[in-house]
Amino acid sequence: MIKTTGNEKEGQPAKRRFNLSITSLITIALLVYVTYRLITGFGPAPKTIPYSEFKNDLNAGQISSVVISDTSINGSMRDGTAFTTVPVLDPGLTKTLEAQKVQITGQLPSNGGILGFLLTWILPLALMVGLWYFFFGRNRGGGNPMGNIFSFGKSKARIITGEQTGVTFKDVGGAGEAITDLKEVTEFLKNPLHFQRLGGKMPKGVLLVGPPGTGKTLLARAAAGEAGVQFFNLSGAEFVEMFVGVGASRVRDLFNQAKKSAPSIIFIDEIDAIGGRRAGVGAMGAHEEREQTLNQLLAEMDGFETSRGVIVMAATNRPEILDPALLRPGRFDRQIMVDLPDRQGRLEIIEIHARQVIRAENVNLEAIAQITPGFSGADLATLVNEAALLASRNGKDVVEMSDFDAAFERVVAGSEHRTRSITTDEKRVIAVHEAGHALIASLMPNADKVRKVTIVPRGRAMGYTMQLPTNDRYVLGERELAARLTVLVGGRVAEDLEFGEVSTGAVDDLAHATDLARKMVTEFGMSPILGPVRLASDMQANYLSQQLGLDARVSQETATLVDTETRRIIEEAVDEARGHLENHRAVLDQLADMLCEHETVDGAQIDALLEKIEFQEPIAV
């Protein structure tokens, strides 16, 4: 569905609904007013007088008629003025009225008649039905309010016919292996007899696993679009409500709908919302409803045959927390890894998103793919979109390569803060800090090449050094990790050399350096004292957080050694960075001067500066 603004024709129905609401409010107000006037009468309100004043007017012959009831005396004066008073015990009132020739009318206690029945019974009932409609009918978008009231247990899946997804495998880039595995699923849905002729059975469940933004949901939609079958799409969080048993009921309804629409695909996004590990024996708490939902899902996956043409697909960023019963053979027995794309995959994704962008001839998509290692498909889509927005903002007719470069920096580091006020002293500290990073990265043979260094504030960073690997790396050696540590602490060491003290600008560098050194000790077995032993716990490792704690079996003495070794590795990196910077102090000072003057220096200028200034190689200790 395409959303339009209020100025477009498609936006008019929403405007009419708003006008109708105003009309309804006015109508309700009129009905309340009319009801009130029916009860009180449309004439002017009678004058309330004390009983003593009523007796004086009666004795003076000014009253023409009265209506007497148990609770009030209403009447009118001879001049037409209406009055009312509260009666008191007065046995001689009737004789006085007869003596003054006043017209006397009695009034029996009334039950309200039809109007009383409407106000007492019908109106409250109508208000209750109206409230139910407002909360359960109107908010759920149903045309049958009473049907929506009792629809808690119905599945909230969005049903899309395969062709209506608008996505096929041709529209998905950078997921070659995952597409190959999913093609087998789509072929089974198209021609199940081809796979069953030799007695084979298709997996009941396919679990897509990978970091956020890698296209897991897009792959599921593409599988439905490729097979041309019904696609039931919903999130794991949509199963659970505040009412006990609703989630299990929705699971049953979802599978019943899918079976009736077979061949079909059920896709549960973020399945970890209901598929997490169940509590131990005797555990009580707020997870009972979620566990009932999971139990029903397990039962449903056991209770249907893949020969009926129903495939269950799910996606998660946190496979380590899923219940083992969900992953056993016969349920989600096929797991497809959807990892971050490599260089060729990034190029495919960029080409797909750049189809709708009017590009200049100087735009090199391969160069963009080269400078974006570690980007997910969602990151690349944002990069292309930001480039188009920047070009439009600057009044260009085409998107140029400079726009992609600026968009890259914006995605990586955030927006520029040109208006931020920075003192001269602060600017010098930032320049020396970034010059230290850049110089160490240029000198270390195992470090990634410096592309650019800048002191223009972006996002939370007051400056940054951009390094780009020449190729995608999946295995790193100890020397390369040590080089990264040396680059991380280079800025802090440069500040110490230049000013004799360090600043708070190295807080992020220290955090990254500490995490990397700790992983070298606890995960990679790179400590000669602790040896080739993995000490990190697997329970916290996931795609959302790479922070690992120590295994519960690690002793206190070993934990102390972990801290000691982590500190030793970082201190060795500090010593190496200090040696490089002391031997290239002239380059450091001149590079800091260039940053203070120009704010941005690219890698070629740093290389030229190193070639221009003679320096002495550091002596190995």
C-alpha cells in the first residue's frame, strides 16, 4: 500500500473520516441537549421559592393553579410566572387552596414512562456497545464490531499472495548461498511430486539466521514471490497479548489458515520473542503465556505434513537463545546463514538500490563496494538513499561520486557539526590526537590503509581517522590484531607526547582496545601465560552484542590473570606507539598543523609527507 499526503487524492478518505468524527460529536451533543430538554421541559425554568413565600402568595390570592406531588409543589401565579417549592407538613393547605379558588391537580409518582426506560436501560447499553466498538472494532479496522470484540484468538498475520509481494530472488543481492538453499524450498512448493518420487521429504521449517539488516525478511518475501504462493507474515511479538491463552489460539488459527490456503509459506519474524528457552522446573512468573505459545507452535509443527505444501520460515538475530526443542530435526531442521555481504555481494546490493537513482558518469559502484566492508544490506540502502538526498539538497541534477562519499561518512560517523563552537586549544588537541592515529596506521605494515583523517565533528566524534582494508578479511593474525591495538592507542600517546597529559577524547579508543585485548586473551588463546584455552562464555554471544563474559567454570585466579594479560597487551601497544611517534615527531607535528589549517587530510597527503620528511626507523627493543 502506498501512503500519500493529505494533499493527494488518496489522502482524502482519511480527511473525510475526520470530518465524520466531528459530525458525530455534534450529533451526540444535540441528542444530549434534546434529552435534557425533554426531561426538564422546553419552557423557561420555574422560579424556586420558599414554602413560607408560597403561603404568603396563596393568602394574598396571587396563585392561580398548583400541581402537588410527594416531592414538590409546582404552579403558576395569576400573572403567569411559574414557581416551584418543596412541600412541608401542612394539613390545612387543601382548605386554603379551595378558599382561594386555586385549581388543584395531583401527581402520582412516575416511573419515567418510555423516556425513563430509554434513559435507564437503553442509553447505558448503547454507551457500552459504543465503547466496545471504539476500543475493539474501530482500532482493529474491522467492519464488524461485534466480530472484532471476540477476535483475540484470531491470527493477526498479514496474508499476501506470492505475486503481490513484488519481490523475487532477482531483487535480492549479496545472498547467493542463502538463495540457493531457498530455491529448493520454492521448487518444492511448485512441484512437490518431483521431490517425493524418491521418498524424500522437504524440511518442515527453515530458520534464517544472521545479523540485523542482512535481508532475512526480504528473502522470505522473495521465496513467496518466486513460488507464487500465499504468504502469511507476522512478528513473534504479535502472538502474545495480556490475556492467557491468546497466543496459543493465534498459533492454531494461523496454521489452520495456512493449511486451507496450501501451498503456502508461514513466516514468523523475530521468532525469539516466543521461541526463547523455557524456564526450568518449578519456575513461576510472567513467561507462562509465552511458553504456552511456544508449546502450541511446537505441537503444530509436529502435527502437519510437508506434503500438504505448508513451509514454516522464521528469522532471528539471536539463535543462541532459542529453545532446543524448536531446532531439533522435524521442526526448524534447516538453518540458513544470512551473513554480511562480501565485496561482490555489496556490489550487487548497491546496483539494485541504485537502479532508481540518476547517477553521474563519475560514479563508480565498485569503488563504493570496496570502501564499505562490514556494511549490511540495510546500511547500503541507506547509503544510496542518503547520497540521493544530499544531491537533491544541493540542487544537483544527478548524484555524483562526491555525494556517495559524503553519504558514506554520514552513515559511518554521523552528520557534520559545522556550527559547533571549538576553542583553538581544543582544536589543537583533537588534531594531535587524530594525527597520532593516522601516523601510526601509515607506519604499521599490518594496519589498514588510511583513507582520510579529519577533525570536523560528526555525530558524537570530534574527529576520526578513516581506514579501509584492501580486501574483506575473515581471518586475522596476531600481528594484525596487535597493529589495530597500536593504532587505537596512538591518539592518546600522541596527546601525552605533545602536551604531557591525556584528555577524555580517547574514551572510545580505550573501550575498543580493551574489548579487543580481552578477546585476544579469552577467545583467541593469544596469551602465552593462559595458553590456547577459550575462557569466554558462549551464553552472551549474539549478533546484537559481541560483549562476552567469562565462563562460569573459570576460577578467580584465572580471572585475575585475564585482567593482568589484558592490561599487558594494551601496555605493549602503548609502548610500540610511543616508539613510532617519538621517532617521527616532526611528521606528527606537521600533520597536526595541516589538520588545524585544512581540517581534512587524505591518505595520499600523509604518504607524501612521510616521503618528504626524513626520519629514523625505530630501534626494535
